[in-house]
Amino acid sequence: MTDESMRLGDADGEWYYCFKHKGVETRDECQQMDRMGPYLTQEEAENWRERVAARNEKWENEEQ
């Protein structure tokens, strides 16, 4: 891992959305299997659903 990826939950670090706790957490709070990420900002982690929906729609359109 790079120094950049080792930072915790700051503007340059790693944020995750935890499905177990239904909220945003830093890297060391839960197991990887319980979360979505990493995201660079807390806001990106909070809005993971929109990013996933947009990506899925793009993939569906590419398949047609």
C-alpha cells in the first residue's frame, strides 16, 4: 500500500460505507466484507448508492 492509502478517514484517506452499521466509517472500523469502498471523502462514501446506480446503468447501456 502507498502512504496515501494508509491514511484514515481524512480528506485524503479512506472512507467506507458499512452495511452492518448502515453508516460511513474509516478503514479500521469493520471488516471489508461488510462495507463498500474505499472512497476519498466521507461525502462520496455517504452517496455510494448513486455511484453504483450510475455505473450499473452505464454497463446496461453498453450491453445493448
